[in-house]
Amino acid sequence: MIEFFRRIAEVDRIARRQGKDDGEVGGYPMFATEKVQRISGAMRELPVVGREDATSWVKYWKGVGLFGR
């Protein structure tokens, strides 16, 4: 799985060097929720995912050995 993430990071570095910064990491199109937020109150009320969330996920994944030990 780590190789998958490394490849995504490399594609992202290449895209940034080429001046392409209008997409998500790895060259994927931008993820947008505007349409679903218009029709779903629950989606409108969800908090924004932030750095703390990502840090917690990585800490958990490391703790369960997802990235090896």
C-alpha cells in the first residue's frame, strides 16, 4: 500500500512542477461537495476535515501496523 501512496505523491510532484495545481493529489480531479450539500442538510452540517483529522488517521494506521513496523 505504501507504494501506491508513493506513486500518487510522485505524480503530484510532477504535476506541480508543470504548473498544474487545479486538481487533487496525484492528478485526480478536484473533489467537490457543492451539489450534495444543496440537497442534503446532513452534508451541509458536517465539519470540515482538517490537519488534526489526517494526523489522527496516520497515527492510528501506524499504530495498527498498516505501514509496517
